[in-house]
Amino acid sequence: MDERPQGGRDRLLTPGEVAALFRVDPKTVTRWAAAGRIGSIRTPGGHRRFRESEVRALLAGEAASIPEQPTAESNSLTPS
């Protein structure tokens, strides 16, 4: 699979590459994709890939649309 832009196509990033950009665990990126918070495509082998332009746009100004992981502290503050 060629991941370089050709004819206007985006470079595709792995969950690990996206995770490094957002400074989160790759499993977090996979959960975001499963929840529809970030778009992904599947390779013929079933692996997730993310369009670099969409990831860069989220980093540039729309990153607020992706919620941060809840922490143990924030979970303990939730009223029962």
C-alpha cells in the first residue's frame, strides 16, 4: 500500500502515528474512530488508517471536538 499523496489523495496515517500527534495511546485513537469522533478507513486487511489532512485539521483548530480521556480523578468527582 502506497501512503504518499498522489493525484490529490491524502497520506494515510496509522493509529500509532495519530496517537503520537495527539499524545495519547493508540487504543484511544481506535476508540475515537469506533465512536465516530474521527474519521477512518479500513485497509483490505482490516487495519484502521486516518487521512492526514483530517488529523491535521483537528490538530490545527478543531481538536476541542475530540474529548480528552476521563481521568480517575474526574470519575471520582461524579455525583452518585
